[in-house]
Amino acid sequence: MMRDLDPEDARAIVDPALRITVDAVRCYKGYVVQPTGDGIFALFGAPARHEDHPHLGWHRPPHRANR
């Protein structure tokens, strides 16, 4: 689907989804290492360790539960 779009049009679709994903990672105390084009590379438990990171990384954010 994306390969048939102009780069600007593809970006207009991907960027809002990336913003939602980054917000969710930060909400659950994760760390966004870098964007990967149409996704992100995120870590939970690094660089700062939190005892509940495994739990936070596993569960879907409540604001995305019904989508």
C-alpha cells in the first residue's frame, strides 16, 4: 500500500501512528532509542531500571485497548 504513495502522503499516514506509539512508550516509562523508518526501537528497563518494566512493556496502554 505505501509503495504506491508519494513520500509526503506516506509520511502523513505514518507520522500520527508513530506519535501515538512514542507517547505510549513514554507513558509506560520506556525509552525510545531511535526511529526505524515506519516504526521505533524502544527499550523498557533501560537506561534506568524500574521494577515494573516487564509488566509495563507487556501490557497495551489503556487508551489503545479498544482499538
